[in-house]
Amino acid sequence: MQRRSILLLGVFVLMLGSVAPLQAASRTVWSGLVIANNVEKPDAIPAELNPLEGTLKQLFGYNQFKVIGQSQKALVSGSEDWLASSKYFSLHVDSKGSNDAGYVLTLKLYQEKNLLLETDAKLSKASPLVIKGPQVGDGQLLLVLVVQ
């Protein structure tokens, strides 16, 4: 009887040990559709892009960035999907799983109902993913995904 109690206690401790990492691994991914362009007097950068301001300006050469669509998704299992959308564009993100390094994603960019881009990508927990999209008027569409 005492042996059975110890065994059950051991199983319970193992179950707790396996639950805790899943809860700790739950992260939020911010996805944004961003229009980048150059203007004489740029607006302040949106708060969501503030940590990326220097990198975005250096990589793309634009001085203004406006978020036209966004989404935040808490990833628990690593197999969720979500949509960031604006008036004309939408980004469908389908997470195919995760590991210690990050998430494996399938991204689909639509302009209204037309599929413009479908690609697989890896989103690192340590750094954002930024993809240059099509020209939009006098600007450039950027797809930005960040693990928060």
C-alpha cells in the first residue's frame, strides 16, 4: 500500500513537471501589416515597432512606418492560426509547431481575395521576422512578426 502511494506521488510530480514547461512556453506573437514610406515630416513610430525602429530604418531606408493591420495571438500549443488584416490586405498565419528556437509558420498574404504570397518561415523567439511585401502607392508593405 505504501509502495502504491509513493508510485502515485511520483506520477503526480512527473505530471506537474510536464505541465509547467507548457505554461512557461506560452508566448504572444504580434503580427503587423505596416506601410513604410518617406515623408518630409514623419509621424512618431507606433509603439509596437518602437524596439525595431533603427533596424527598420536602416534595412529599408524609409523614415515613416504606419501599422495598417495587426493581431496578437497567444501561442500555447504552437499549432495555432490567426489573421492580421487591414482594409485591402490580410496576413493569415498558420503555426505548424514550435521548438526551443522558435516557431515554424506558413504565411499567406492576400490583397482582398487574391493570394499574393504563400511561404514557410521560421520565427525566432530571439528576433523578429520582417518580410518586404509589394509596393503600395508611394510606400512599401512590410509584414512584421515579433515574439513578445
